[in-house]
Amino acid sequence: MRDYFLRRLLLIPPTLIGVTIIVFAITRLVPGGPLERAMMESQQMNAAGVSSQVAGEGMALSEAQLARLKEYYGFDKPVLESYADWMVKVAQGDLGSSYRYNEPVLDVISDRFPVSLYYGLMTLVITYLVCIPLGVVKAIKHRTAVDNISSILIFVGYAVPGYVLGALLLLYFSVRLEWFPMGGFVSMRFDDMGPWDQAMDLLSHSVLPLICYLIGAFAFTTMLLKNHLMDNLASDYIRTAIAKGVSFRQAVTRHAMRNSLIPIATTFGQNITLLVSGSFLIETVFDINGFGLLGLNAILDRDYPVVMGVVLLSSFLLLLGNIISDFLVALVDPRIRFQ
């Protein structure tokens, strides 16, 4: 098993190279890039009378200016050569500089990474702490009032998109009742507060966004565990264990529960990416400068260095999450042996 996971770890670098080279090539082929925007802005300035110097018919930039722009944005070399230069910088810990923020990409990402990491970890912990016991209760009390009422609440919440729920929560709890702040990660005077006030301020800002993050994950995790647990409880080995004198509680906790956790362990690694990617729509509603919103704005603004940094980090987390899933499956299911 050790050799298997070592091979999986060694496959991460070539996989990242494959993913990033595809995205890097796309950034060079899609229209509306930084060069086109610079030329358009220059033409608009000429049309407004700000600049009257025109070099060539229909051109607002001279050939020398265009060459300097291509060199600045890295478009003066072939795609593979530019990608090789980018990889060399990445190996040195340099992801380039953002076109929009005029800051190193690492600084731009590091400013927003803790925000999404906080919401991602809180969502992950609360989801598993609540959904696993709830799934067990629903499986044991199938078709009872507890199961029916919880299913209605879960699926009603699942049917409502998180960003729509966020807008409704803001309208009622923030605007009408004024119980929670309108948005943001923390208050403007957060640094001037004491430790207890900082904790309460962070909590007040986190309640409504966390509800929106949790609403979709609750239904999937709860019903996944419930359905698999019900299948295992109806299996022959559970009936045999009970017939031999094993109590129903032990049959559930020691036998059926372990097999029912296998699909949960399988999907756990995919949630690692959600730790930082989050939901850009929820972040937009609550004015949270998170990782997901950063990636969306980078794509819309054609901020290619930030796009590549987001893709690199997200791909690495996804690959790492898949390895963690394999490890958890092997840990839960003793029948799994990786060769």
C-alpha cells in the first residue's frame, strides 16, 4: 500500500503540468485578452480626443508600443516557450504579478485563501458532525415522523440555491431585524477589538454565509449515508449477526456503519477542493473576498497570472484529495488492498 500511495504522489507533478499547460494555451487563444483591452482603451482615448497620435491606419498603438505590451504580458514568445518560462518561475516560488492588482499572485491568493479556508473547514466539520448522526437516525427510524419531517426540511433546503437563500437571509435578518451584519468577513474595526470581541464579530459575520454553504451539503451527505446504511441493515450478514445474539445497536455501530461509511470516505477527497473554492455566488452576495470570487474576477478581467495560480492550487488540492479518499477507503474497508 505504501508503494501505491508513493506512486500516486509522484503522479501529481506530471498531472499538474498537463492541466496547467492546457489552461495556459487557452489563455493565449481566447479573444479579449489584455492586449486587446489595451488596444481598445487606446482607441477609445483617441476617439475622445485625449490622444491624437495614430500610427498606421486604424491603429491606436505604434508597433513599438505593441511590442512592449506583448513583452510585458508575455505574449512575445511562442506558447510552449512562455509556458516553460512560467514553470521555471513557479519552481522558484514566483507565480507572476497580477494585471489587475499590480501585486504578486502569491500575495493576492494568500490574502483570500484564509477566508475561504475558514468557511470550507467550518462547512466540512459541521456537515459531517451533523449529517452522519442524522443519517443514522433517519435509517433506523425510516418512515417515521422524524424521518419524514427531516426529509422535507432537507429537500426544501436543497431545492433553494445558496445564493438565493443568502439574499433572503440578508433581507430579513440583516435589513429588517438587524441581527447580523450586511456582509464582509469581519468588521472594519476588527483589529481594534479585544480577543473576545473579535471572536464574536467573526461569528456574527459567519452565521448567514455558513447556512448557505451548509444547505446543499446536508442533503447529499445525509441521504447518502441513510440509503447505504439501510441497504446494509437489510443484508444477510446483519440478520445473521442479530440471530447469533448481537444486539441491534452493535450490529449498526460495529458492522453496518463501517460499510456505510465507504461512500462517505470516497467523496471526502472531493470536498478538499471546496475548502478553498467555495461559492463565488455566495461570496458575491455576502461581499466576502474569498478564493472563489477571486478566480471568477480573474477570468472576467483576463488576469491570466491569477487564473494560472488559482488553477494550479485547485488542481493540486483535487489530486491530493483523491489520494486522501483512497487512504480513507482503505482505512474503512479492510477488503481494499492497493497493490
